[in-house]
Amino acid sequence: MQLTARTRVAGAPVNYGIYQPTGAPVGPEDLLAALARDGYTGVDSGPIGYLGTGETLARRLAAAGIGLAGGWVDLRFADPAGFAEDLTQLDAALDVFTAAPVDDPRFAPRPTLACPGNPGRMARPGVPTDLASALPAAAWPDFAARVQQAADRCRDRGLEPVFHYHLGTDVETEAEADRLLELTDIAICLDTGHLALAGGDPVAAARRWAGRIGQVHLKDADLAAHARTRAAGGGLMDMVAAGGFCALGRGDVDLAGVFAALDDTGYTGWLVIEQDAPEGGDLDRIRADQHANRRWLEEALR
């Protein structure tokens, strides 16, 4: 499989339940050291500032032999005034990303643009979709124009962004991701787990979006855990706590099919292993899962 020659593998702070830059259960140096021991060569930034900024970030990455794969930046694309305010947040993130050393431009950090949570959709994420909380058709052109503006702002700093559809946000389903791709020139972050739980087909999407995939988040998903959470009235974080995103190979995503599609279509870039964990999760289990995830991927790509 040629995919291994064109990709690098990253981990992510979200795997440890880290959603805030301070108060994390694992310090940045310890997390980076654990990734390096397990054979990861990159890391997602997690919440901006957690890994440090400027020279501190560069020093920590260099000491661990880890590259920066990118990081999440949510902007209020559906709210013109909120979006204008959030551009300061985007610029701060771009300052962080441009401080990271890059040895190969194919693996430069990807600013991962996304929407903040939509309360109605956060309360009932995935299928069946809560269409009452969906972005109105008339709002899409202006919404997409703001996504394009943010993408161009990233490019002005020498970085190529991706857009991350995500459960509980205004761009959640495969159809919504398709609509955004039609209206902008931004690349997509193929997140296999979020797409599956939103009723999409990650294998078909990997083939249809060939040439527009700028980042891959490898994530397995437990459809039964998702269904149980929805039936009990739980929201997105309840689903995460229930194990909706399980260790690689233990869920319902056809990851082998995804790899074949990415290989056939020439994907080049980061494979970011993600297994969203709840805050305050069992660290011993988390560490074991992240070690197992890296071993599982190594075997799967042989």
C-alpha cells in the first residue's frame, strides 16, 4: 500500500479528554513523550495554547521529535458580527501554527476550521438529523462566503486550511459538507467517525471527495452506543462518555475501505488518530488505547 509512503501519523490531546488549554490531566511534555514512545510522529494542537506558543511550542515539538499536524479553530460563520470578532482568535491560532517547525511542506500544520456547537444539534447529534436546527437554505451563500474569507486568511499566512464537519454543529451531515465544498474552494477534513454517526458513508465520501481531502481524522464509531445515547435523550458529550468513539478496529467504520480509497486516490498528508474521550476519563485506559490504536494502524496498513 503506497499510502504509508505518503502519510504521517499523529495523535491528539482530545484523546486524553483535553478540551481546555489549562488544567489538563496530562502535561504537554508528557503527552508528546508518550506519543513519541508509541511511534506517532505528529500531534494535533488541541486547544490553542495547551502545547505552548512561539519558541516554547517549537522547543517542545523538537525535543519530542514530533510535528504539528494542525489544530481546531471554530468560528461563528452563521453570525456576521460574531465571525468578525472571531477573526482575532483565528489570527492567534495562525501565529501558533506558523511557529511550528516544518521539515516537509506536505506535512505543514492544517488550520482546521469548524463551527461552534449548535445547541439544538449538540443535544441530539447525528442521525436522525434535527432538521429544525439546520442552517436555512437562504443562509448558505453568506455562511460559505465567510468560510472562504477565513480560508483565504489562512493562505495569506502560508497555511492551507481544511474544514471539519462535526456532530452537533451547522455542518454535520455528508450533504452539508457537500454543499460547503460546492460553495467554496476549501479542502475537507475527512473525519470517519463523525461522518458515520451523522449517517454518512466514509468510504464513498473518501472517493467522491478525492482531491479535496486535506486532512484525515481516523476515528472509529460505535453505532449502538450512539443509538443508546440518543434513545436516552443524551447529547454529544454523553455519547462521548458512553464510548461512541471507540478504539480503532472495535467499531462500525469500514476503515479498511477508507484506507483503500485514500490509497487509490493518492491522498498525501497527516492521518490523525482521534478517539474523543470525556474529561476526567481513566488515564490508564486512555494510554492503553492510544498505544493500541497506533499498533492497530501499523498492522492495518501493512
